[in-house]
Amino acid sequence: MTDKTIYHSDCKHFLGHIPCKPHKQNGVHCDNCKYYDKKPGKLLIVKLGAIGDVIRTTPLLHKLWIEHSNKEIWWITEFPDILPKSVDKILKLDHKSILQLQNTEFDIVINLDKDYEACALTSSITAKEKIGYTLKDGKPSPIDERALPKFLTGLFDDVSKANTKSYPEEIFEICGWKFEKEEYLIDVADHYWRIANDGKKIVGLNTGCGDRWTSRLIPDSTWIELIKKLQKKGYYPLLLGGSQENHRNEYLADVTKAAYLGHFSLDKFISLINKCDLVVSVVTMASHLAIGLKKPIVLVNNIFNSNEFELYGRGEIVEPTKECRCYFSPKCTNDEYSCIELITADALYEAIKRNLPA
């Protein structure tokens, strides 16, 4: 007879407050369970946002699963839906999750956010080892020398501009490892899409950049010119975006007759990008999704250091023909010219053609 008094709290499936998945699916008990996966240790990643930064932090998981195979991997973030289900425990940033973390002892806490909220949370959690950033004297601070270089790029523009390392390289070094082109990890749901592309290569055009970073916003006139050129040359342009881009995309679709299917939930948006043969986007969530889905990408960049973006050899970065004077500025501060307007439809088309022959 099964001894129902036996339970293994060190199993990765154990939840404590409700039955575990193996029990619900197969009726097993802990005294004789083939699904028992002993994970005596716990490791927490603190990477709250933005969503693109969360996506491009997922390469760390490859290394963590090797170096810390005996530990549960926990992750707290503002965007839990973007993380792969292979993470053992995914927590959304809220007071319930914070209470749980502050009353759990971890072997390692890795905080890769330099903002007050993440650093304060890291400071309040009990752990044998902490990596990255914490709060000291009420302000964000690097925990050790490995975290110092990335910390300084956030303080001084000239240091940031001189950086030659990609974001994955930087976070791997913070953890004491060498980045070896480990890929992003993204789960893709299988949604059905009716796209009448008649065998033409689908070029996804992500037209937005959010409300904050309007210095990155490509003019509608550039999109219209690019769409018409793509149509003429035998490509199938597909407009992409969220609710903020809906009005713009409806307008662009009306003017050019390009395909626009609407805006969707995150999982549907991911699956739609996965249908594209190439994606054109400024630096935003869609660009990181395209990279994670291993799509060729034409990445439009004007206000960031282009070295920080890892494209894994799939695609290229297109930048203005004149110097951008709005480095890391949400709004354009240059009275002489807007650098994003110097990125032409011809330049984007030529980059598309190099990376995706029609």
C-alpha cells in the first residue's frame, strides 16, 4: 500500500500547497515515484524587465543547467509569460512572490538589473552567494569586480559608447563564464495563420517602438516606400505590432495594401513572427523575439551601441548615415536633423535583399 505520509520536498515537482503534476496526471505517490527529480539546491535569477532584456538573458539558462544541474532554477520577472516553461519556477513580480522569496534560502541569487527595485529585492533575500547587483547605502551597487564594467556603462555615456561586448557576453562575464554563442530560449505555440503569400518570402515589418523611446520611431513615409519596393521585387510584406501600433499599421495597410492581421496576445504574436522569413525592426521586443526564433533580421539602430546586439550571424544592423546625437535618449534632442529619418527605404531594402533573396 502506498504510504501517503511520505513526501519529498526536495523534488523539483513538489509544490507543497497543492498536488504535484506527476500525481495529478499519473496518481503516483512519493514513496515510489519514477518522476522523483531531486533538486536539493535553489538558484534565483532576478531579471525584472524590460521584456526584451528578459528574452536576451535566457541564454544563461544553457550554462546554468550544466553548472548547477542539482539546483532548481527560479526566475522572478514582470513578464513571466515570455520565459520558457523549462524554468523550474517562474514568479511574477508582486507582493506574494516577494514574500515567498524573502522567506526562502537560496544557494545563489543572480541579479542582472541595476535599478532600485531589483537591487532592493536582491538585498532582502537570504542566499549563500549573490552575483550581479544589490543595494548599498540605499543605491544600486555592483556586488563584485565582475559586475563593475557593466555597472559603469550605465553611469557614463563615453564608457558605454566604448564598449565592444554584446549584452550576452556581459552577463556571462558577470557570472564568471565565457559566452559561447548560446542561443535565446523562447517557447512557440502552434497557432494557425492564414497568410496568402503565394509562395513569396514573408518580410515582417515591426513598425513600432513603444511610447517612451520615440527617438527610434521610423517615419510612416519610409515604411510606405519600403513596402512598395518589397511588393515590386516579389516579397510579401507583413505588418507587425501591438495595440500601440494598431492605428499606424491600419493606415499603412490601407495606403499600400500590405497584409496586416491585427494585434494579438504574446503567444500568438510570437507564433506570427515565427511565420516570417525575415523581420525588420528597431530595437524592441519584436527584434529580440526574431533573434530568439532564429530569423534573419534587419535591425534598425540609432541611439544604442550596436556592439551590444548579438545577431548570431543572422542578419545585419542598419544605422543612420550621420552621427546620432541622441545617445540613449528617449526623444530626439538634435535640432539639426532626426537621425532615424536618415535611414532610407533603399538602405533597408538592400539589407533585406542581402539576407533574404526574393
